[in-house]
Amino acid sequence: MKILVPVKRVVDYNVRIQVKSDNSGVNLDGVKMSVNPFDEIAVEEALRIKERGEAEEVIAVTIGDSAAQEQLRTVLAMGCDRAILVEAPSDLEPLAVAKTLKALVEKEDAQLVIAGKQAIDDDSGQVAQMLAALLSCAQATFASKIELAGDSAKVTREVDAGLETIEVDLPAVVSADLRLNEPRYVKLPDIMKAKRKPIDTLSLAELGVDGTNQLTVSNWSAPSAREPGIKVEDVAGLVGKLKEKGLL
């Protein structure tokens, strides 16, 4: 069985985002970029499945420019067997991303896709669901536990009321939640080995995908500054301040 894992190049979660002075986008000059944390969890789960002997190959794929090879090298160092870079604008909309992944799933004949539940840059959380719909296959989102058994997978997923366990037939798309696992630490020898692993490069045209976005971002702006808090002496003072704000 082959497992396909999409990974996305995003601004590192420790970095404080700054909007450009002309409000045309986010300032990425000199900014540290990393693998999307939820995608890193997905990679770890795929590797654990392979290490249990339940999969033969783990293939990582990302969509973006040549700079995204850095993130592919990171997941190759974690243990992925191969990596694919689809050269395309990094701001592809979720539907175009899902169509690209569909083409890759069919090309590689992957039986399982494990993706992060969302990317921390746009927080869309749509790709896994769209991909399952395009493939007409089962989906299990927000997974906190995955157990494979033959041609099916039992997935424990996080929902508002707690946890629910569902069973889906393979092929399937699963999206990883935060508590699924803790990604492994990448060691220096693994980083050196990853430099020799292959990265295949494809284009959207080769996959037959139209990457034209349907939405246009007209403006970017930073959130308004938060007002300083105040301290009240008692409950009566709190109620009074809430009334002044029109909250009561």
C-alpha cells in the first residue's frame, strides 16, 4: 500500500506575522518557513504505519515554487521514501490543491491519503474533504487515532461532544488532528541522507489541472491593536464597566 502525504510550506508558527506597508500581502523577507505542523503530524503517522509493516511506501508532495524543496527535504529526513514537488503558485485555492492531489493519487495509485486537518497560514481546513469528494472515496477528518485492518481503517476522531470512532473502507482520505501523535526529532545523519533522496518535479499542466484562482484578494491589513485591560475592585465595578461598554 502507498500512502500519499501532502505537506505545505508555511511561516513558522513562532514567527510574528507582519503585513507589508502597502497592504499588498504578508512580508516574507527573511522569515523562517517550516512544514505546516498538522502536515508534520500526518507524515509521522504515515511513517508509523509503514514501520508497522502496513504500508510499503510513503510519498510526500507539496505545491509551490522551488523553495518548497526545503520542506520536502525535512520530511524526507523524517523517513519519507520519495517526494514530489508540483511547481505552481503557493497561493492556490483549496479546490485547485484538491484537484492537484487527486491527479497525484491516481498517478501514484495511493490507497491512503493522510493530510493535516488545516494549514496554519489560511486555516481553511477544506482540502481533505474536497479531495475525498473528487475521488469519490471515504473520508475521516480530525483523526486522533488510526488503526488499519486489511482493506479498512478504524479512525477515532475529535468532535464537539468528545470522541467518535468510525470505520471506513480504503482507499480513503484522513486528516490529522493535533493529538494524533508527536512528530519525531530529525537527526543530522537523517538530514544528510535526505539530500540524496529523489524529488520529482511536475507542473500543473502535466497533471491536467487548471490552477486559476476564482477569488482575488484586494487588500491585507493587520488586526487592530488590542485595548489595554483595566482592573475593577469588585463585582459592582465589573457590572458598571460592562454597562458602559453596552455589554449588559
